[in-house]
Amino acid sequence: MVDHTGRRHESSSRRRFLLAGGAAAITGLAGCSEGSGSSGGDGGSGGDGASSGTNSASGDGGSGESGDPLLAEGSEFDPESPNWEENNYRSTPLIDAGYERGSRTDLESMGSREVDEVPHGEPVRETPDDESEWLEPDTLVFTESPSEDVQGRYEEDFQAVFDRIEEETGLPVEYNRVNSYAASVEAMRSERAHIANFSTGTTCFAVNLAGAVPFTAGIAPNGSFGYRLFATTRADADGIQSVEDFANDDVRMAHAEPASNSGHQAPSALFDQYFDVTAGEDYEINFSGGHSQTTRGIAAGDYDAGPICSTCFLDTVEADSNLSFDEFKVVWASNPFPNGPVAYRYNLHPDIQEGIRNAWLDSDFAGTAYAERTGYEEYVPIEYRRHWYDIMVIQRYNDVEYTQGALSE
């Protein structure tokens, strides 16, 4: 049982910080009128982010016979105005509407913000002026961490972009897959990796600890971008109708990993801010190990509910014939977050940096395995201090320290 004693004073203090110091950033994250990554960014559902319907138990995701008075018919779901205060939905209509991701407009809004300084941690490091500090490897090493927006890519899926990097830099590329967020950051910090596709939440650690320079993120052919936080439970969990119900002592909650944005950092801030529900105080946090584990754990009854990256949720359900979108209920969804970026190490030779940028930004990956597996044919420029502003505000709210220990704990 979670001890609630004495939590209100501390929580209200933290909420005041977010409202005063980060309101402009967070209103774009947690509003109820909008909806990133593709579900293919680490592996698979395709460019439009919509469900094929093969894992849906019913076409409209309607409420059927339910003891949850807030469970709305699927036909009532309006992506522009979900009305989460009065409704929740089976996940089917959300996926059918492509609501698991945001839009090019969301991306442009993130990039147009006036941001003079990063709100938490250090800014992206500049390339050293001293040429003796430039890194010129014989082989470039690419790595990726378990991503916020996708899962399950393989080395051969990257061949198209690796060929482009070699064309632009003259250097061959070696693929090095790691199994944790911490390992991806450590690989770049120790110069064992020079290019990486980091997860959204890990990106801030990579910038601060490893000298990462995030420079691009993918956008789907239909303009969809990023991903959301889905506050998810089983469709038959009639007693869980909103985020407030996560605070019940008999609700077993799962979070993904400590560094995960949508699986831990964002819900820790936004549940507290908007629902007065503080993770770790109003409910015990059980780290599942990842978004797919949370999804499967909810379906199996190991957990009752949890925050899940929307595109990871889509990937997991579509990849498992034993799962159905109608088995799950979403009681709240955030506005979009940026999907995990591609980054390079700050002290690479400037010519190598330019070649890496060109390999992604000046290429059309349509028709390649890379596009099929990531869902992205096009990559667009991103700027850490603008596009990751919301993420930094959330991590500041959660008192995140950018240390290797905090990343791996």
C-alpha cells in the first residue's frame, strides 16, 4: 500500500513550479484537444500509423456492455476534441484515426518557439575550435537504444542510410545495437559510438553526458509526427475510468523505465499536474522494463494500468495475434511529443558532421527497407533547445539529474 501521508504540501509546491515556470511548454503537451515517430521508427507498423484492423475485435471500438459510464462509443471519438474529462475510449477508434501520432503542424509549432536558454541541464556542445580535439574514426559506429516510438529494427534495415553516410563521408558504418537507454548513452560518451538514434527521454541525458548533437527526426509520408502518452488499462476494468483512479490502492501500476519519457518522466509530471495523482506516492511504481512489457502485462493481468508510448502500444498489439485493440481502454492521452532523434557526437570532424547531416536530410528513403521499417521516408531538421523544451521542463519538474546513475537506476 502506498503511503499518502503528507504528500499534498510537497505536490502542490511542485505543481506551482510547473505552472509558473513551464506553463507555456506543458499546455501543448497535456491539452485535451490534440494529439509522434512512427510505429516503425524502431520497427514496424508503417507510415500512416493507423491500425490495419487485424487486431481489432470490433470495427468501431464501441462500448458494448460496460459498467464504465465514461466509456464512449468509438463513433463518438473526435481527434480534435476527445473530451477526456467526460469520456474514455477503447483504443480501437484512436488507432483507426491515427491519433497515436501528431502532425507536421505540431512539429512546426515546436520548432518555432522562442527559446533563449535550455530550461534544464546544459545546451548542445559546440564543435571544438582546437582541431586536435576533432575525432576522425576509420569506421563510424551507429547505435540505437530501445526507442520511445518504435521497436524491433535490425541491421539490414539501415543499409540505405548507411550507404548514404558512406557516400557523404567516405567512411564505412558499423551497426552496434544495445539493450538499454544507459548503454546507448555510454557508447557515445566513451566514443564507441559516433551516431545514434536515441529515445525521446534519453536524448537529454545524451546531450548532457555524451556530447550528443540531435539534428533530425523522421516524419511520415502523410505528415504525422511524434507520439503520445496513452494512459491505458483493460477495457473491462470498469473501476478505472480516469487517471484519478490510478491512485486506488488495489490498482497495480506499471511504468516502463526511469529514463523513458512517456513511460515514466511525463506521467510523473503530468499526472501530478493535471490530476493531482503523484506517481510513487499515490500509487506504487512497478517498472516493467519497457512499453511492450507494460502493454502485455496489462493484457495478462499482471498490471492493471500504466502510461504507454502510443506508437509502441500500436507496434506491440499489431505484432501479437493474441492481442486486440478492443482489449484496451485509454482514459487520457497527452498531446504529441517529438519522436527519438538521430544525433552525432559533437567533436567529430566538421566534414564528417556535415556528411552525416546530408545523409539524412538530403535523402529520400521511399521504397527502402529503412523507410518500410521506420515509417519515415523524410527526415527534417530539429533543434534540441526548441523541440525538446517540453521534455526538459518535465525532467526539471521531476528533479532529474543528468548522471549515469540516474539514467540506469
